[in-house]
Amino acid sequence: MAPTKEDFAVLLRLQKADKDLDALRAKIAEVPEDVAAIRLEIEEESGKHAAVYAKSREVQARKKDRENSMAQKEELIRKHQRDLNQVKSNEAFKALLKEIDDEKAAVGDLETVILELMDEAEAVRKEEAGIKAQIDGFVKEREGHIAELEAKKTDLENELAQWEEGRRKIFDSLPADLAAFYDKTRERRAGVGVSQLKENTCSECKMTQPPQAVVNVKKGIVIVTCDSCQRILVLAEGAPA
Ligand SMILES: [Zn+2]
């Protein structure tokens, strides 16, 4: 079926619909990328907890170690106190008493260290709680943003379905061979299958068209393609016929 002038005007509308559709699809495609970027932010933020957690474990380990040492010293003191009864010489008795005194002093030192470590553990615990609250707040805010983006994506997808339906109607109103040729050209020419002829020039590639092509485009009864970019030439909107 030979195309009419009206068909070429419709073709221009189809081209516009496709351009809008492409922009909408690009917008939808951005959402998963944005979500992935936010998930990475969440992961990085959550990683902040690891350092303070490691510190907390390290303080606990040091405290445990000192407690074990203290228990060993106390055990030794008890043993040496029992040994006092079996000692025969005065010198040996005095030496053992001295040892017990030293051990008691060591226990006292360890007690001090353990108390300090308890304070340190408490400080770390507070720090940990602070960081956790900060992370939780951040994660909550970012998760909220993700939910917003996903809701927006759903809206856009619904919009896309409507636009696609509109596009299909325009497409179906065209002669089948013209519509098919348009689709093929659009596919080959980076999504743009139609070019407006403005002052005898292809508006896509800026190539001046031969006079016969210009005449044919103005008549609008045959398909004319640009010699240079191969797009379907259509008389520019508002141009004198
Ligand atoms: Zn061209």
C-alpha cells in the first residue's frame, strides 16, 4: 500500500513516541543501578562496626588473660601458705613468706589492671552502642530511599506499559511495510529512524538532499531516505509543502 502524506505525519509522531519510550526505559534502567549504589553505601557503613567490635573483643581477651594470671597467682599463694607448715628451717620459712608477699603484690597489681580494663571495656561498649545507633539510623534512612526508588520504578513501569500501548496504536495505524521499514531503520540508526527535512537538509546528519528527493518528500507518497544516514525523510513540521 502506497503511503500518504498523512502517514508520514504519523511516522513523525511514532518517532516522538519512541524517543519518549527510550527515555522512560533509560530512567527505569537507572533504578537498579541507584539501588546497588545505595546497598554498597549500606555495606560500607555497616563495616564501621567491625573495627569497634574487634576492639571490644581485644579488651575482653586482655581482661580474661589478666584474670587467669590472677587466679594462678592466688592458687600459688594458697599452695605456699600450705607449704609454710612443712618448712623446717627459719631461712626457708622467711624466703617462702617473701615469695607469698611478692605474689600478693602481683595479685594487687593485676587487680588494678583488671579494674582499668573493665573501665576500658565499658567505654568501648558505649562506643559500640553509639556506632550501632548511627549505623542503624543510616541504614534505615537508606532503606527508605531504596523503597522510594522501587515504588517509583513500579510507577514508571506502569506508565511504560501505557505508553507502549499508545505506541502500538500509532504503529498499527501505518501501512505495514512503512511501519516495518521504520522499525528496521530505527534499529540500525541508533534508535532514530526518521529525520525531518528542513530547508532541503536532513536534520539528523545535516546533509543537503538532491532536488528530486526534496520534491518527493514534499509530495509524501513514496518513502525517501537520506543518501547519507539512510533515515526516512519526512517534511519538517510547519514547513511549507
Ligand atoms: Zn541524513
